[in-house]
Amino acid sequence: MRTAVKATLTVSTLGVLLYLIWFLGFKFSASSEDFVSSMGLILLALLGASLGGYIAFSPKHPTAIRRTWGLIGLASLSNCIAEVLWYYFANIRGIDPFPSLADVFYLLFYPLLLAGVLSLPYLPSKREHRLMIGLDIGIIMVVGCLLIWVYLLGPIVVQHETGLSGLISLAYPAGDFLILAGLISLIQRDLDRIGRTFVVLLAISMASTGLADLLFAIVENEGANIPLAYMNGMWLLSSWAILMAAGWQILIPTTDANTTNDTFIPLLRHYNVYFTPLLGLLLAFTGLAHALSLDHQLAGTLFLTFLLLILIYTRQGIVLHDNRQLYQKMEHLAITDALTTLYNRHSFNETIFRETNRTKRHGRDLSLLMIDVDNFKIFNDSFGHLKGDLMLHDIALALKDSIRKSDFLARYGGDEFVVILPETSLKEAGVVSQKIQTMVSEKFSKEGLGVSIGIAAYHSGITEQALLGEADENLYQQKHLKMNEQYP
């Protein structure tokens, strides 16, 4: 199968190149060009549908990839049917194929392809990021509609009425803009090798289709003398890009298809934050200024401009909210001990400095407890560090439950903890210390664990470092007494 796919891609690429060389370098009749381009479009669309169907039913690929390519394969099949109908009406029956039944299948191509793009397994899991991508799609879409309205549809409506065929012709570039907007938003993601190549090829396809459809709309509405061969070349390039994307998906290793990254590229993310809104605003006010001279066009331009502004400011609001959440998360990590979820030593140093200054100003009591877990090294050596970490976490929770909400508990390091007791005298701190020792001994007696506690109280002239030193010295004395009692 891989050999057949490689041969198909090679022959298709050579065929498109030969068509472009033939078109650019030789004179040809309109009928021969129409036949060659129609057969090429039908063949490329049929091959794209076949490869998409193969991926959809292949158990080698993940479910999300299979679902995506099933929808894209149906889109290519719809495009193939439309090309067949177009050629049948134009060359066999000799009637104008636009608008006709072929347009039903042409238009069906867009929702199928859009559904395939939206089912890609490369969308972020975070709700804010998914919403941001949706707003990016909306911004690009409205910018595209604004450009179409200001420079194409608006002047046509002002100058003369547009019939059904003109409106249908304008629906095609609008659909192209919508899908291209989604693909551009996905390109800013930090995709893996398969995802990035796949999305870029689809973006090339939709950009080519969009340009061709825009030229077709100009021809249909303004009667411009643009050879159909130009548009056929772009449509061929579009079908070729979809075929190449399908072939790429088949040829790459299956294991690579499962690797996706759920983060934005930082550079492009910040680029979007600052430059996408500025670009949108520039286009909006350019369109507004252009429309001031055309009264009939002004209402549509105003509507699209204000819609664009709403999308831009909504997106920026989400960016600010996302950045605020990120800042709060980083701030929490900076002051929290990862193992015990208590405050860390850095946070303790800031708090003890603040509390000693407050006590000095207001003349209130302040006490400090330095806690060390007894026999923890023996437990660690006996049961391993993993169980030791779990036990340390449980002890931390027990300590937290045994103090007031106004008290400050932190992990000082290793198996040592500190408790700041605001507005607590030395005698009251002794009661708290006894309560903690009793609770820990009862709860962890089976594990042979307990705690030793050193107490220190603030007094005039003492610094926070000296206060901590007193508590540490008293802790050492208590541990020494326990050892003497255990080993007399």
C-alpha cells in the first residue's frame, strides 16, 4: 500500500506540474483546456476521497485521525461529484452549469471539510485555549467578510443588483475564509510533525481555493475578463494539497500520529496578543473610512466593524484572564511546599519578619514552635522514601488540623516544621505544643512516630533569626531528653 501511495503522489505531482507548464508555455484551445482541467480535478478529488476513506477504515490510525479523514474523504467525494456534474452540464448537455445541481455538492464540500478540521485531535484541552481559538477563527472570518464587503460585494450592491448566481458565487470565498481561519488558528499551535504538515497542506489547499473562488466571484458579478484556466490551475493545486495531506498521513509512522502537544507556541501566542487585534482594528477603520463615501455600504461596514471590535476585546479579555490564572498559579507554587502542600521556607521567612515587626509595633504576644518528627529516619530506612513521603504528607495534614486558622504552619525542611502563633504567650504555646504531641503520638503510634517541639516567645530586642534560634535550641534539648529517657 505504501508503494502505491508513493506512486500516486508522485504521478499526481508530475501531472499538476505538467498542466502548469502546458498552460504557461503553450497555446491551447478553450475546449481542450477545459477537458484537461476537468479530468484532472475529477481524478485528484477521487484519489483524495479514496485515500481519505482508506485512512478512515484503517485500524492502524487512532480513532480521532480516522474520524477526521472520514469527513475529509467525504468532502473530496462531494467535490468529485460536483466536478463530474459541472463537466456534464457544460460539455455534454451544453448548458450553463452555474448555478446548477453541481453547486449543491460544491457547497456540501464546506461543512464536511469544516467538520473534519474541527474534529482534529490537535485542539487544546483547556477550555480557555479552545475558546481563544474559536475567537481567532471569528476574527479572521469577520476580517475576510469585511474585505469582501468593502472591496467586492458592497460596491456591487451599490452599483447594481446581484442575482442568485452572484450571491452563490460570493458564498464560496466566504466558506473558504471560514475554513482557512480555523486552519490558521491551528497553525499557531505547537503541533507535532504530522499535525503541522497536515494543517499547512490543508491551509494551502483552502488558500488556493479561496483565491480561485474570489476570482470567479469577480467574473460572475463584474464581468471581468479573467481566463478560466487561471482558476482551474488554483483548483488543481487545492485538490493536490488535500491528496498530499492524505498521503502524508498514510506514509508517516503510526506512533508519531499519537504524539500531540497541548501548548501554544509562545512567540506566536504573544504575537497574536498584540498584533492580531491591531491588524483587525486597522482593517476595520480602513473599511469604515472607505465606506463613508457610499451611504448604502456604510451600514454593512459599521456592523462588521463593531462585530470585529467585540470579538477582539472578548479575546483580549480571555487572554488577560488566562494570564491572571497563570500568575496566581505561579505565585501559589512559589510559596507552597510541593510534597506537603503547606507553606514553604521562603514563605515562612517573609511571614516571621512581618509578624515580629507587627508584634514590636503593637506590643502583643508572639510564639514560635519548631517541630521535628521523631524516628522518621528509621521509618524511611525501613519502608522506603515513597512511603516516607506519604507519611510526611499525613503528618503535615494532622499538624494543620491541630492549630487555629490564624496560625501559620510551614515545612521548614526535611522532617521539620514551624508554627507561628500570633497573639500567643509562652504558656499558651506550651498548651498548643502538648496538644500537638498528644495528637501525633495517638495517630501515628503504630508507625512508632512522634514529634519533639521547641518553643520560643518574642521579647523586646530579639530578632526573628534569634527567635528561630531559641526555638531550635529548645527543640534540640527536648530531643536530647527523649533520647536519655529511651536509652538511659
